[in-house]
Amino acid sequence: MVTLPLEKLNALVRRSEEIEQLLCDPAVLRDTQRITALGRERSHLAPIVAAFAQERALRRQLEDDRALLDDPELGPMAREELPGLEAQLEQLTQALRVLLLPRDPNDERDTLLEIRAGTGGEEAALFAADLFRMYARWAERRGWKVELLSQSEASAGGVKEIIALIKGERVFSSLRHEGGVHRVQRVPVTEAQGRIHTSTATVAVMPEADEVDVHLDEKDLKIDIAASGGPGGQGVNTTNSAVQITHLPTGMIVKCQDERSQLKNKAKALKVLRSRLLDLELQKQEAAIRDERRGMVGGGDRSEKIRTYNFPQNRLTDHRIGLTLYQLDRVMQGELDELIGALVASSQAARLAAEAS
């Protein structure tokens, strides 16, 4: 049986009680920023405190049953109950250990999702569009909001690149393992002889950056204005509204043209640029622990093939955790809970093992 850090858990219970008292204090209630911070902390502590209370109650029940083992009347009943209670306690202890894992401060952030067509020409562009629809449908199922920031369309309904901001509860923690190369095997609609083609699309998942996270100096930015291009209908080319921002120190280029307002396109481009720069900084910070991350669910490197979508066999395989599901049709409709849940569980198991070693 794995032991729990009782001193830490008791301290968290005391802090939870303290927060409840603070939220009744008139002086605190006048400070909206403090109320928000305390509310977030309470939300984080609530499942830990509840699970710890269940664990203590279950442990007391086990002790009572063990004390009855020698009782001629109640002993047989207690002996029958013990295995089930012990299994429940083991599960609850494991759940508490997961809840106590250090939290990534980015887990609560909204998320930028970037999908780009890779190798495979038109079929890759169609697959990139399919992936975006898959994530958008999953986000809708979870009650998240998807805001399109930028889109570069290709022929036949595909996309060369699409960038969206996804807003909701713990979006980044749910999507963080989706970054990498996604490979598709299927018969393209343009294939007359029914041959299976292999194409790829890349997915990047980045926490949204605030202005306080990434300061952009005007002298480091080269801003170009042009007429919007590509498919768009009647009014898209009538004004010089497309904005391209080049970040001179890194050479990063972001272009937004979906809005008719130049100011709105500039704001969206700056949002994307900040998040890319924050992601770059996070990657630098993670360089020292990259081997540990690869042991969790793969490195998450952009060049790594993380998953294969085989349409003829209705099969999806995530290569990092060796998971194969024969329900690709449902996955593409946004039923990602089983897949995402397996990735999160694998990551948590690896982190627990690392802490225990």
C-alpha cells in the first residue's frame, strides 16, 4: 500500500477552511482580484479535500472491520467485505497521489491550436481540415468556445494552415499531448484506382500568452499591410486589411487576413505571435527534462509522428502509448474522450513513477 503525505494533506485541508472563512470577510469581498484568486484556489483544493475525507472514512471502516475478524457472528461478514474495501482504498490513494502532482500553471490557460498540411499535397490539406473539424467538434462537446484566428484555404475544401483559439476549462491540460505529426492512410477522393495514399498534417498546441507573459517591443516588429488574398467572396479584397507581422529577433512571421478590419487582424496576429514566443520559451525551459518527457508520452516534438489514422481499417493508433482503437469514424466526429483520457493517464503514471524513484 502506497503511503500518503499526511502532513501536506492536513495542511491543504486547513488552507481550504481558511479560504472559506476569507470568502465571508467583507474586506475580501470588496477585492475582486483576490476573490478570483481565492476562488481558483478553492476549486483546485476541493477535489483533494473531498478525496482525503473519503480516504480517511474508508480507512476507519477498514480498521473497524479488521477489529471484528475474531467476532464469531460479525467476523465472516467483515472478512467478506475486506477485499473490496482494500481495493477501494488503493484506488482512492492512487487518485489522491495524482491530485497532489505539481500543477503546470499553463494547464488553466486558453489554447492556440495550429494545424498545417504536411506532405501529401491536396490530400494533406483535406486531412488538415478534417483534423480541425475533429477538434472543433470535441471542443463543442465539452462546452468550449472555438475562435478562428487565421485560415489559409487550399483547393477542394482543404486548408494549408488554420489557427484557432480554444477557450474553456483546462483546455491546455486536455490538448497538450496533441502536438506533433499526424499521419493519415486513406483513398483520396481524387484517386481513380482506389489506391491508399499516406499524407501528414502537423498540430501545434500552445498556451495563450498574455501581454504580461510576453512583452513585444515595437522596434522588434516589422508590420506589413496588404490586400487580403485567397478565397473569400465579395468583399475580402476591397480593403488593405491583411496584416503580416515579422518578429525580427526570431524571424517568426504571422499573417492574419480573416477580418475586414486591419486593427482586428493586427490584434489577432499579435495574439498568435505572443503565444508562439511563449511556446518557444517553454520549449527552452523544458530542454533540460526532455528525456523525462519522452518517457511519458513521447517528446511532443513537432517532427515526431504521434498518431496514424487508417481509414480503410477504421483504425487509429497512437504510437506513443501503443493504443489502438477501431472506432476512427467516431473519433473524427469528435469523440476523443477515450483517446485523450489514455494519454493523460499515461502521463500521470509516468510522473508518479518519476516521483517514486
